[in-house]
Amino acid sequence: MDSNANILMLTFACCTMAHAVATAVMAIYARYKVQYLSLAWIMGVFTAILLVITPYSTSIAHGHPGLLHPGMLLMFVVGSYLQSIYTFGFTMPGFLQWERMWGYAAPIIILALVSLVAFYPFGSLTKVYTISELLDNILSPELILRIIALVMGIYYVINIFRLPHRMAYKTTIPPYLVRYCTLLGLSSILYIYVCFNYSPVGLCWYVAVFSAINLYLVFQTLDNMARTLPPPHIVTEDGTIEEDPDETSQNDDEAEARRQEDFNEKNLHYYHRIQHWMQTHRNDWCDYTFNRDRLCEETGINRQLILQCLRSQGYNNVHEYITIYRVQELKNLIKSGQMQTATESDLAGFATAKTARLSFQRIYGISLDQYISQHAK
């Protein structure tokens, strides 16, 4: 085994061990808080991938994959996906759900299946070693799929910023996520360079940087958790714990006040996010099939948080909140002349005219038919 193969195997082995330790630590914390479960799974997947490819270090070191090898690009897409999804849990609570994650990974699955058909049999794989060869074959199905994979990997990295700003209102990206995304972008550039100019040393550098970025996210997560730990007790010479009742009471009151302030601020933040979405997606909630689950899915906020923030603003439940929007839409349609009878209440998202009448009467204290007749005159 030559030096390149030795270096590559040592790098893979060290990075596998680092990810295995990170997986074990996150798994322990996930037993007590589910918020760490997704990171434990992600680190576990990376551990398994590195564990599988480590025995093939010699073949990888002596390989000549050429430019944009499909295997390398597929690993790039999968890695970008896994490294990006965990961040959504900080900016969009409730986003990390199995159904949503499978939907978010659907492009990768489709690309993998299409590539499997396009590259079969694998002996027919077209390899290009120069830019001129790449340009000559740029319109071939194989090369087009490789370019799609490259763009898809970059797309998942960009989505760390794009999705929260598109789906949420006044989203604040924590500074450490900004640093993480920047490092992730730089590592992606390094990997793309290796895809164009393959060398075992370049691959070693990328795997090391890749592992360091993942460990940064793990350590930052642990650091955030450590900040919430209570301060240590002061132990006197006789071994007893010294406590100041007044200070303890004052600290408890201050801590409770801070918790209440943070609680109210977060509720207001989620409420503004929901308001923004409702005001900019009229066509969605004007569909009578739109319900609480759809609102949770579209805003990226789970059921408990939505109910909590709406109740903090005086609404009894999510159904009442959506109904108020629909009743207001009835008034707008009637005033603009787009609605002439109660049977047209489906335009505002009501399944039946009876439901529209009851809701309108309950909220405005006047019958829907009477309101229509008043404005018809």
C-alpha cells in the first residue's frame, strides 16, 4: 500500500471515529430531549457511509474517476442534504417531520433512480478527463444528470437561508448558523474542485474539513444546551451548601420574568409568521380543504406552537383563526360585487352556505343574507 492510500485510510478512519463519537453523544441526549434525535441520525448516517468506504481506500487512492464522476456527485448531494436539514429546526420549529423530510429528499431519490437507469450497465459509464471532453459531451444524458446533481447539491446548501426567509416571517438566523453555512459553502467549493481535479490528497482535505464542520455543529449544539445549566452551588467548609434565601428568591423571580418575557416574545414571533403567511397566501386558505394541518405544514410550525401562539393573541383555536379570515373575505367579496348570494360562499373557503351563515352571524352579529341585501341595494 503506497503513501496516498495510507493517508486516505487514516483520514477515513479518524473521521469515522469522530462521527461515531458524535453519534453516541447525540444519541444519549436524544434519550431525554427529542430535539437532538435528528442530529444523532444524521451523524449516524455519515458514520455508516465512512465505515463502508474506508476499506476501499486503496482503490479510491489509485482511482481515476475523471471530471464530475456520478458517484462523487451523488455523495455531494446526499451530504449537502443531510448537513442542511438539521438547521431548519432552529429557524422553523416543527419543520423536521418524517413526511416533510421524505418530500424534501424526493429530488435526490428521483435523481438516483434515473441515474441508475442511465448508467446501467456501469461499464458503459462515460468518463471525461479534460474540459474539452466535458464540453464535447455536455448534451449527453449522463453529463446532464451529473450537472443536475451538482446544482442540486448547491441548492440544498443555499436553502439553509432561502427556506426560512420564504416560509417564515422576520426569521432571525443565529450567528453560529451563519458561520456554519459559510463553512459549508466553502467546503462545497473545495469538493467541487476535487470533482474537477481529483487527487487523493484533495479528497483527504475535503473529508477532514467535512468532519470538522459536522463536529462544529455538534459542539455548538452542546454549547447551547450548556448555557441553560444552573450555576454550581457554593459549598462551605463544613460541607453544607450555602444559600441566600433573599438572593435565591430574587434570582427565581428574575428567571421567571425572563422566561415569561421570552415565552411572550416567541409567541408573538410565531404569530407574526402565521399572519404574514395568511396575508400572502389567500388562494390556499380560500380552499375549503385547507385546515390546521395544512397551516402547520406551510408555516413550518407544529400544532402545539400554533395553538399556543394563537391563544396568546385571544383566539380559542386554529379553526376559529382561519374562520375569521374567511368571514372577512366574505365581506370583501360582497363589497366588491364578486359575491351575490350565500351559495357562493365557497369563494371564501366555506364548504357549505350553512357554515358560512353561522360563522358570519356569530362573528358580526348580522345574518349573511341581510348583509348581502344591504350591499346589493
